[in-house]
Amino acid sequence: MGYLGQIFVMAMTAIFIQNFVLSRFLGLCPYLGVSKKLDSAFGMGMAVIFVMTLASAFTFLIRRYLLIPYNLEYLQTISFILTIAALVQFVEMVIQKNAPALYKSLGVYLPLITTNCAVLGVAILNTKAFHADGITPYNFLDSTLNGLLSGVGFTVVLLAMAGIRERLEFSELPKSMKGMPIALILAGIMALAFYGWMGFKI
Amino acid sequence: MRFFSELAKGIVKDNPIFVLVLGMCPTLAVSTSVKNGLGMGMAATFVLICSNIIISLIKGVTPPKIRIPVYIVVIAAFVTIIDMAMAAYAAELHKSLGLFIPLIVVNCIILGRAEAFASKNNALNSLADAVGMGAGFTLALVVVATIREILGNGTWLDIRVLPQAYDPMLIAILAPGAFITLGFLMALINIIKGRK
């Protein structure tokens, strides 16, 4: 299997089979919180893809060239979360300065991303991830790509959810089901559909 | 008597999961069995108590502009402690909770209580708040886990409650079951609140 084939497997896994939201349960707060409107969901999705890609790249470098050589692996959690927080802050400042239009649409979501567990989740998962052969660990490119693809997976379900919830506004629901309960049940049905990708056997 | 009212509010009135809707990721992910739920609840409560006390003690010297990074470092330090302690003394539980132990760092409940409560109150009240919120979180996890484990496996805390002949509803312990269970539980809570 060539490198392109490997990338294809990674993409299918990250986006559909092991979807971050529906099968790994990561990033649920923005998934439930920012999925009421399609445009804000799109903004959030783009911001998450951006930060997840950068975070995967930076945390990989920090782990490989700082933590492992100096036997500091027990500092992984602290160093990763600080990297992500600093990165988000930095990205926010750069975008604000150089692309005010982009900042207007993404700006509000950026601070929220620090506490999005999908970002820290992908960084930690990358450290434990292996290729399909089970021996080669992810290299720098693989980790970055995995971050990007996982972000895409997050965005796909976020947009689907927002599309459904926009229409749901006009439907008549029992009073007790409105808001969070129906969103959760919807997520459950979507998760059920995504199980189809796994080829689930009993 | 403020101590006790701060303690009680987290359990029912301001329950972090059912009322404030914070910290959904671990709730849905580790509520596959009551044992996992209890383990996660206790680990998060430990971090919550320690970080709330420390943050309320250093609130006078923390510059307001960089308070969030300071809180995150405090929380991350305690998460690392509980992560390593669990790996050493409860290896099996540590393995089944997996990724979700380091992810306590980004649990909104802990940062939320640090920002909303511990940074404004004294250490004693922050302790009460942390114990109450931790207990409320653990309670919610156990309730969700009870439903999922009984339906999906026919057991409760590894004790068989439904007869052998019961064919387990496997969906309850898989990902979709988590969402659907919590959705119906929240609807139930809305009904109870509406009656009052």
C-alpha cells in the first residue's frame, strides 16, 4: 500500500469510522453549544480545523525534540495544554492584525477552542497512534495530517447537526424535549448512522 | 451555615451535568459501566477540590490578565498527579478510562468553577463548592451509567440484576446509547421542573 493509500485510510478513519464527536466523544461542548445556526457552526468548524492542524504539528515537535530527549514525558499534559493555549492566543492576535474580516467571523470562537477537548485529544492520540501495520508510529507529517482530517470530521458532523437543528426550530416538539434533550437524541441517531461505516458485527 | 448551602447546591439545584450542561465529553464517554463512572467522578472531584483550594488561595496574587493560563497550569498539575497515581494503584481502571484522564484538564466544570467561584471566594467556601460540584458530577455519571449498564449488560457494578435470559440491549453501552440515554434523562428533568 502506497503512501496515498495510507492517507486515504487515515482520512476515512478520522472523518467517518472513528469520528471525533460521534464515536470518540471529543469536542461535545462546541458540538452541542454552537450547532444552533449554520453560519456560526461553519465559523467554529473552520477555526477548529485550523487550530487542530497547528496543535498537532506543534505538540509533535515538542514531544519529539523536548520531552523525549530530556525524559520529561510526565509533563506531557501540562506542556500540551500550555502549547495549545499559547497557540490559540497567538493565532487570534495574528488574525486580528492581518485579516480583520476573518477575525470578525472566527474571532469569538477562538478563545473557546482552548478548552475544546478535541484539540488536546488529537494531540494525545497522535502520540499513541500507529499506522495500519501496527509498528510504525506517526511521523510529523502523519500527525499534522491526522489533526487536519480529524478537524474535518468534527466540522462535517457539526454542520450536519446545525442543518438539522435549524429546521427543528419550526417543528412542534413536546415542551420537555426542546433544546438540549432533542439535540442529544439527534446526536444519538447520527451516531447510530455512523456505526454503519464501521461494519459493526454482533 | 454558608458552607453547607454551597455544598448542597452542586448536587441538585446546580447539578453540573443536568442543569449547567458542563463536562459532557467524559459523561457520555465513560458512563458505560458504573465502575468507570465512579472512577471518573472521583478523579475529577479530586482535581476539582485541589484546584479550587489552590486557586482561591492565590487569588490575591494572580494578575487578572493571565489568570486563565495560571488556572490551567494549576489544574494540569493535579491532573498529572491523579493520572500517575491511578496508573500506579488502579491500573485496570486507568486503562479503561484511558484518554479521558488527561482530558480532565479541559473539563469545563473544573475551569468553570475556578473562574466563577474559587477566584472570588475564600478557601473554605471553595472547598464546599468543589465537594458539592464533584458529588453532583459523580452522581450524574452514576445515574447515566446505571441505566446504560443495566440495559446494555444486565448488571450493576458487575452484580447481575437482570436474569440470564435477558438479551442485553447492546446499543445502550455503545456510543449512540449514551446520547439517547442522556437526552431522555434531561427531558425527564425538564418535566419534573415544569411541574413545580
